[in-house]
Amino acid sequence: MDPFLRRPEQALMLMRLLLLSLFFVCAVVMTSSSLATADDKSCSKHPHLVGSCFSVRGRLSVYNGAPALRIWRIGTKRILGVSQERFAVTGYRNVPENILAEIDQDKALFGDYLVCPFTKPKENEMQMVCIEKVTNLVVKKR
């Protein structure tokens, strides 16, 4: 005789757990896919911008702390913070999908970034930006 037929309450509990797990996975997938979709507007159209977009030759890396994504402007001591949370607005993309697909803790992304400012530049303060696009992208292991 099948062990589940001898203990129907355990079979029912297992079935409920399986359905709850399936529901949770579906909810996570639906939420994450709605955060950044192909219909999202680009960074340059973001409502919280304080100035015009500008080009930067730099290295994008993942750092500890907030913001986690930062661009070092090559040839300077200046670091730009790439805001993904503080200036997050539904329907707007702060980082393009092709960058999110490449970046992780073990990589540095060198390139020419077109960034748009959320804050004005101040001495000894990290300027917050979003990334409109990147060209001449080179991915290197750290």
C-alpha cells in the first residue's frame, strides 16, 4: 500500500506546501519581471533629473554600501553613484538591461557611459546618476 494513502493528513499537508511554494515562485517571477520591462522609459526621460545628460569614460563596478553600482571616472578621483533605489520610479529604467546582464561582483565594465544626474555635483560628495547607455563596453575580471 502507498505510504500517502496510509497518512492522508501528511499527503494533504505536502500538497498544501507544494501549492504555496508554487504560488510564491510565481509571485516573485511576476514582481521581478514588472520592475524592468521593455516598456520602461529610459533614464534620460526620468522625472527627477536635475540637469542634462553627459558622457563619462569610466569603470562600472559593484561596491559594498549604497549605492552598490558606481562609476569611477578614468583619470580622476571622482566616483559617480548609480542610483537604483533612492531615485527608483515605476516605469523608468535607471540602468539598461545589457549592463545589468553583465555586471557582478567579479567584473568591471569599462566603457563610454552616457549618464544623467539626479544630484548636482558637489566637492567631496558622490554625485548620483542613472545610465542612459554605454558604448565601447569592455568587460574585465577583477
